Amino acid sequence: MTMRRLSDLRDDGEVGLSSRIEREEESSESVMRQQLEKKVQVCSCGWQKITTVRGLKIHQGKKGCGGKVGQGNRIEQYFLRSLRSKSAEVQRQVENHSSQDIRNPVLEEREEVRGTEGEREPSQSKREKAWEQKARVSWPQAKDKMTWESVDRDLAMVLEGLKGTAMAKLERMGEVIYSYGLDRFGSSDRRKREPAQQCQSRRQKDIRELVLRRRQLRKQWKRATIEEKEGIDALQEELRCRLATLRRAENLRRKRKEKERVRTLFYKDPFKFTKGLFNQEKGGILRTSKEEVEEYLRKTHSDPGREGGLGFPPDMPPLGEIESQMDVVPPRWKEVEAVVRKAKASSAPGPNGVPYRVYKNAPGVLRFLWKLFKVVWHKQSIPTAWCRAGGVLIPKEKESVRIDQFRTISLLNVEGKIFFSIVAKRLVQYLEKNGLIDTTVQKAGIPGFAGCIEHTSVIWHQIQTAKQEGRELHVVFLDLANAFGSVPHSLIWSACEYFRVPVEIVNIMKEYFKDIRLCIGTGEFVSDWQKLEVGIMAGCTISPLAFTMAMEMVIRASKWVVGGERRREGLRLPPIRAFMDDMTLLTTTVPCTKRLLERINTNLRWARMRIKPSKSRSISVTKGKVVEQKFTVEGEEIPSIRVRPVKSLGRWYNADLSDREQVEQLRKDVVEGLEKIDRSGLPGQLKLWCMQFGLFPRVMWPMSVYEVPLSKVEKLERVVNSYVKKWLGVPRCLSSVALYGKGILQLPINSLVEEFKCAKVRTELLLTGSKDRIVSGLAPNPSKGKKWKPKVAVQEAEAALRHGEIMGNVQIGRGGLGRTSGKPMWRKADQKEKRRLVVEQIRRQEEASRQVKAVSLAKQGQWLNWEGVERKQVTWRDLWSMESNRLKFLLGATYDVLPSPDNLRIWTDGDPSCTLCSGVATLRHILSGCKVSLAQGRYTWRHNQVLKCLAAGIEMRRQQVNAEGSHKKGIQFVREGEKSKRAVKSRSTTQEAKDWQMLVDVGGKLVVPQEIVTTNLRPDIVYWSTSQQVVYFIELTVPWESSLEEAYERKKLKYEELRLEAEQKGWKARVFPVEVGCRGSEV
């Protein structure tokens, strides 16, 4: 009885509480509707007014802009949807009879309304929700300014309406932006469709039936008599022919479908398709269970000694005085803008799904984020959303299956990346201004240095000079075991203390690293969140600089034990060169190498890191020869380079200490890449694009780093030329001037030799202009060979640029003085600008050499005699849209390599006579010199086809001008002390008149209107306006290109008398001869 009464009371209480909550939600919803009923309503057409939603709909119905949701309507729907979701959540909690769940949302809402600063920490006992990679939102393109302005207004208003502390807003900000974008623009990720079961076609069924029939006939033939076998043989022969025909047709169908599939993939994403052609070395699928992955993450990222501090290593040299203090004020707006402007819009978003694209195109949202940045800076507290990273696995080997064969790339929220990019930039400036990072040793993370190129060039230069001069040199390439994943956080704090980083910055970094967690997602499962107690993440903006500072501690405590090599130039080279975790020791004696190696190993052990001797390598050069010298780390021997070559900072080092093997490998890579492109199944124009933007960038790095002679590159270019001519469909005799020249017809293809020279020149300028005095003073030679040297080429280019500066800006074209853009001054240019000017000068020199070669070509160089012909530049867009036969004709006609009878006589000893008039059938004779073709009207037909195209363009413009209203000149008032914003453009005669008429001499005999002039002449086009008394006589000619100027003067003289007669009758007459070459060239 008592239990029943208690149960009834409890039920009554829950029902009363439920009804009370429902009434509160209904009242709050009605209040929200009343508040949103009258407000500023904005329509997509720009109309805005304080009215209701009904008023907005009335306006849209009257003006015809209905269906386009305005700003106020969208935001209203967003708020109402959020309110309904809260109400539904409370209703579900009531239905589940959980009193604790009912009270929690009410308490959170009260805390958000009060806006208290003491926000509760989430309970650690609750299991944090696993990361789930969200579908990408189809955000509009950057050029869609109006849509982005609308998005910026909407999101700014929604975000300003968020309640709670700054940390709570930052936690919810990404979710709000993602939900808004997903609701408005939808998702761009397409669901993977299950492969549909392919039904067999009628031909495939026939092939299967014929195969079965053939088997039956074979069995019957074995049991048949001699007389029956003859008939079976005839049936088998008939069946074989039928089966071969069907299989050929089926194979052709499969090839056609494959070509369609490949072309579709290319147009969908050309860069991704091209990358897939070459990147086939690494791949695989993870075959490890979720439990094994989580156990691997726990072992890798756990640090039992994280609580204890490391302090400083023994015999650490003292730090000098700090001259420039670090900037510790909150982030400035300019800093935030600079970071976002530099970020890539295509970067993958973090767990909240918000990319950089939103902040790059929505300044209002970015400004709201900047205000929250200042609060985070003052509080020195990092939101939890910034400390969560989704991990993506990248295979490191050819067939990766285990978790240790994959590399983890962390995807963090871009809000945190923007904030810590500002911190990292300020920290870099602090370290650089005070010289706290020795850039002669460590160049990673410090802007202004080409670290990999400088280190590899100097190391190779030291090895080669020691080999040539017979000196002693010992080089040890060290490999650290899981360097990024094993660096202790306490070592980072020790480095901050040693470099005297301000406490505010250290506290922010500690708050960030204190709760940073990683979650790995695969196609089958998602791991739990793993706390990173040790190591840094790839993808974090502050982690690389923190690692550089930690390694600088180890290097400073080790390099003082020995001295580096002393050069004849008076330079003292450092004994250690490092780039992130790649460390290289260079000493001149064995005892010095062992002492330095022991000191580094001791300091790395102090930092709870270790060397991996099995992957390290050593080189010992004595009296100019490579000798075997053993070096050990804790009793384990470091293998010599004779055992296995080593790759350090993108450069291979082998036993003979030469680049012959790498040059040969470069040749194989180029040939193999060309073969892969050729077998891709794409059309020739698309194959050229794959070569230009896929193959050439891959070979530029080895060409820049290794000592590649120019003669080897020229041989490679001859191989490239053969494939280019094959893909374009032109004869093999076509000169390379036609492929890479900037003459009368310019293709968007770059010469391999030209790109090689530019790459070597850039490397030379990077080394000689380096801010590292050791690198610039040493000036290692990046090339080998006697035919061409980068250093000499740079000197000649700089001399030409200085000479051009003395000459000044020469006037080019018909523009007046000062109308052409001036060239940049050499003496005023910075290092980057000078590199660009020198590279451009090298390209001009290469073009000049091609022009010289074109002069020596009797047939393919005839275009040099064409005067007044416009140069045609074929872009990649033109190349993609152009038919292959049209491009083939354009190249063949321009350089006279079409299969005309005269050319066939040279190539195959054929008959050179014309089939119409028995003359010598050269290209000029066929296109513009055959009398029979002229008599038959072939040239007239071609003339009329060109005239139709010209008349169609003029007619379109005539209709537009006549349809325009009358122009009224308004008075532009300019206030005192101000200038007009822009000059008023004067209207031409064709725009003033609205009664233009046109006659074209196509399809009938043209007669000039008698009101203009009475004549028997027939210009191709007569274009006149009666109101303005203006007439234009347009005469088209399609001559041979070398006769364009002659045709212009001839037509001008022919219609000069007609013009004078029209002027005598009061008309303003002009004659416009138009010349279009028979190849398609225009004047």
C-alpha cells in the first residue's frame, strides 16, 4: 500500500514536472516567435525593411524574387530549429524517466544565461565521444562574393547570439558553422555505391555459347569417324571465325569504355589522376584490429616519466643576454588576417568539419573568432576542441599492413591552428632576433633559409673536396628512433626555460599539450581517444618549432666537444648539421668523430630519446679514397655506406661518392614516366598536360640537387620530343623550335633543357645569396660539366640586366611615352626579385638561341618572313577544347610539314605534281596558288566561310548597339579638394547611333545602297547609319601569310575612290581591309 502510494506520487510528480517543462518550452517558443516576428527582413535582391515574415513574402511576390530566402528568414529558421531540438531533447528525457537528465539541461541553460566565468570541467569519468570524420560541406567558390556576403551576415548574427563563456562559444562555434553550411549547401561527399551486378550483353552471351559449342564439337570429334571428322572440322572452322569476330568486337568495346572511364577521371581531378599515374610505390590496407591499434598508440604515446622535469643537460653552455623581448600582447587583427590569407583553402578540416575557406571568405566570422582569441590569451586556457585531432594513416611502404608501417597525419580544428600559428610566428621572431637558433647548424622552422638544399649542397661539397684534395673526412648520418613521437614534453619546457620564453607563452603551450588527444579512424573502425603524453603531431602549427627548440638543446650541449673542418677560405664549418631530426656529423679525425658521437648519444639518452644504429650510415674518406672505419653506438656498429646507400634530406649517397647512378636513375624515371603517360589511354593533348604538370615537377628536384651534365639532359629532351610529337600527331621531322618556341605559334609546353637551366640557376642563386655566411662564402657548385655552368650563366645574366638598367626602359609599341610598364630596377630589387629577373633572363637567352636555330631552317623557318601577322598563343584551355586534327593541321601548316606532294617527294620519293593543274604541289600552291582551284571556286568558298564568321560577330554587336537606350550625359560633381573617382569614357560613333544596318556579300550580289554611293564595286560588308551619316566598307582577303601587307595595301587602294565618292555626298566613310591568312592567321 505504502509502496503503491509512493509510486503514484512519483508518477504524479514526474507528470507534473513534464507538463511544467512543456509549458515553459511552449512559452519560450512563443516569446521567440514574437521577438522574431518584427525585425529587419532582408531579401536577396537587396530590399530590407523592419516588418514581419509575411511582409517579406508580399515583397517577394510583387517583385518576382520569391523562393530566395532572405537573411532574416534563414536565421529565424535556424533559431526555431535549435529551439525545437532542445524541446525534443527534454521530451525524450522525460519519457526515459531520468530526473538527473532533466535537471542537467536546465542547469546548463541557467549558467549560459548568467554567463558565469566559472565554467564546469567535463567529468573525466564520462567516456568522450569518438571522432567521426564528417562529410565535407559544399561551400561556394571564392568568386561567389554575394553568397559569401550572405553567409558572413548570417553566421555573424548566429554567433553573436550564442550565450555562455568564451570557452563555451569556442566549443560550439565549429558545430554551429558546420550545421549551417550543411543545411544550406549540402554535402560534397558522395556515398560509395555498391558495384552493380553487370549483366552480360548479347555478344557476351553469344561468346559463352560458342565456347560451350566448341567444347562439345571437340568431344564429338574424338568419338567421330573419319568421314564425320571432315564435317566437324568445317563446323569448328566456322565457329572459330565467328568467335574471333565477336571477341575482337568485345575487346574494342572494352577499350572504348576504358578510355571513357580514364577521361572522366582526368576531368574530375587532373592533379589527382596524374599523381596516381606515378605514385604507385606506396600503398596498402591496415590489417590490424582495433585492440592492437589502441595498444600500439598507448605504448607509443605514453610517458611514465612525464611528471619529472629534465632540467638542463650537463656541460650546457650559458645563454647570452636577450636583446629583444618577445611580443606577449593578445593577437592583433593583422596577424590573424595574415595567417588566414596564407593558409590553403583546400586544406583538410579538423574534427568539427570547418575548413579555412570559411574564414578566408567570411571576415565577420573571422573577426568574431579574433575577439575570442583575445579572451583565450588573457585567460591562458585552451578549449577542448582545439586539443582533439583526428588521425589519418598514410602508408610508408609498398604493401603496408601493420600499424607501424603507416604514418599518422593529424587533422586539427583550424581555429586552433590559426591561434597557434600566431604564437609560432612570434616565437620564431623572438628566436631569430636574438640568435638563439644557430642557423648554420639547424635551419628547420626558421624562415628565409632553403634548409634542405643548403645542407645537402654543403655536405656534398665537403665530401667532394676531401676526395679531390686527399684530405680526411668522416661523415655520420644519424637516424633517431621515432624522433617526433618520442620527444618528451618536459624537454620542450626545459628548452623554453633555457631560451627564456615568456611565462605567458609557456603557460599557453602547457595548457595545449596537457590535454591533447589523438583518435585514428580507418574504413572499418575508429579508435578511442589516446592522450599524447610524449611526442608531437604532424599537422600541428606549433609542434615543429617546439621540436626544433628541443633538438637545439641537444645540439648546443654536444657540438662544443669538437671543432669542425677549417677551410682554406678561412671558414670554420660546424661539426653538426641538422634539419629537424636528420642529424649529420662531419669531422676530420676518428677520435673527434667518436667523441662527438658519444656526447650526442649521452645527451639523447638524457632526453629519453635514442639513436637507431641499424638505419644510420657512416662515410670515411682518407687520402681521397673511401675506407672502412667502424663507429659504434652503445656497442652496436653503424653500417658503412658500402653496405647500403643512404638517403638524407632528399639526396642519395652511395659507395663511389658520385652521381652517376642517380643520373642514370633519373633517365629511367623520365622514360618510365613517359611510358606510363603514353599507356594511360588519354588523348594526346591531355597526355601533354600530364607530362607538364605531373612528370616535370617530379624530376626537377633531382636535377637541382645532383650533378647532372647538360648533355644528359639534352639526350633526355630528345626522348621527350619523340613522345610530344607522337601525342600531337605531327611528323618526326618537326623541329623543337615549333614545340617550345615563343614565335608565331606558342604552345603551352616547356622545354626540359630550359627548365633544367632555370632550376640550376635558382639553386646557384639560393646558395650564393643565403643568409648563412658559411653557405654563401663556400658557394658550392651545384652542377658538373664543361658545356654549361650555372655560375657563368648567372654572371652573364646579371651583366645583361645591369646593362639593360643603364639603357633604361625602351619604348615598345605604338603607346606614347610612359604608357608602357617599366622593367624593375636591378639595383633596387631584393634577393627574391633578383632571382626572378635572372631566371627570366635565362629564358630569354634560351628563346634567342631557338630563334637563331629557326633562321637556319629553310622550310620550317619561313614564318620569320611574315610581317604584320599576329602571334597566336595556345593556352591549355584551347588545347583541351581543340580537336586533335585541327591542332595537327595548325602545326603542320605553320611550319610547312603537312603531307603535301612536295613534302612526300622529300620523305618517300613520291610524285610532287598537283593532281589538278600538274604544277609543283607545295603548300603555298595548294592553299593559295592553284589556278584550277581558283576557277572551281574552292578559294571563294573558303573566303565566304570566313566572311560568314566575321559577319556573325558584327551582326551580334549591331543588334546589341541598336537595342541599347539613348545615352544621356549626366553632370558629375566633384567636391572641392577631391578628384573624380574615374575618368568618363567617351562613347564611340558606333554607340551613338541606334539605326545601324549591314549588308554582306554572301549568297547574292551585293549592291551598295544608292543613298550612299552609286558604284559597281562589291565590298564584302557595308555597315552604315543614316542618322549619323557614317559608312564602313569592310573587305576580307584570305592570302598567303607572307603577302598580308601587300593584300592590305591592294584592297586599301581599290576602295579609296569609293570612299572619296561617299564623302562627296556628305558621308563619313572609312575602308577597313581585313586579312585572315590561309592558315588561319590574322592581321
